[in-house]
Amino acid sequence: MPKNAGKLSLIVFAVLILLVYSCGIYRQTQEFDRFVHSRFTVVNAQMRSVAGIDVSKIKNYSTFDFSQMLILGRQMLQGSLPSVMEVTVAGYNPASEVAIVQGADWLLLTRSDTLAKGIIGHEIRISPEKKVTFPVRVNFDLVRLVKSGSIVKVMNMVLGGQSKKEIKKLGLVFKFRFWHHAGKKIRKSPVFITIRP
């Protein structure tokens, strides 16, 4: 076997590996592109707790009992109402192929402030021409929302499963920066996408 034939087969093998690798990166790029061009909306927001009180079944401020009101009052005097809210986001992929991201950074903003931020540390996949919903658990200080109205008004707006209309009244906006594969590495998109109710 000639010397050059061995070198030639090595070059052909290297080119084939590079071609296969490039095809994988192209596929990953297309999956990411379809994801960021999907249609997203905030479906609802459900308060889970305020100042350590389970509020998942409380529908308005007037249904707090006396001990819960004392806890809320004490926390307000301390200038903090640590709260947990679960926001459900829906995404629709209009494309004829799957849309995939590896996770996301997110921000929850009010009209004038960043209320909370966090990550979704797992893959999100939207099948072709399908809709998927995913929950985002938000830990924030409710006192920062109270700046936009009275405590009673704000509590009544955030308690119970909120409609899009109530979420809009609070001026809440989600921003997501999705992550994608680039070969074996995970890269973050350079921009945030805004998702509104």
C-alpha cells in the first residue's frame, strides 16, 4: 500500500468526522432557532406562600385568620414579605420539526424593578405544531410589589389563580435567555426574549 494512500485515508476520515460534527451543530442550531421563534405567553400566576403562610387556597385578603394577619403585620414592620409564586408559561411551536433548548435564565420584572431572577436547569422540548406548558417557581419579596398599590389591593390581585388581566395590572413581565447546545458545550443566547400575559 503506497504511503500517500494511508495519509489520504486519514484525511478522508478526518473530513468525515468534521462533516458529521458540523451536521450535529447545524441540527442543534435549527432546534434552538425554532424554539426562540415559538409563541410564548404567561398563562397564569399562582401564589404558593407569603411570609411562610400557605396561601395556595386563599382567594382574597379578607380570608386570612387572626394569627396569619399578625404574621403578615410583623413581616411588614420588618419591611419584608418573602413570597413564592408559580408562574405557568406556555409555548407553541408552529414549525414542522421539534424545538429544543437546554434551559434558560429568567427575570421577572415590574414596571420599574427586577422582582426576581433564576434559572430553568433542564431541557425544554416542544414537539412540532404542539403546545407545552412549563412552571417557573419565583421567590421574591412581595413588599416590592406593594409599592404599586395598597397591601390589600396587591394581595387580592396575587392570591388565587390569576387571570392575564390581573397579571397585566401588576405590570409583571417575564424575560428569558435560552440556552442551547453548540456541539458538546451549552451556550447562552446573547439576548432576552420578553414574554407577557
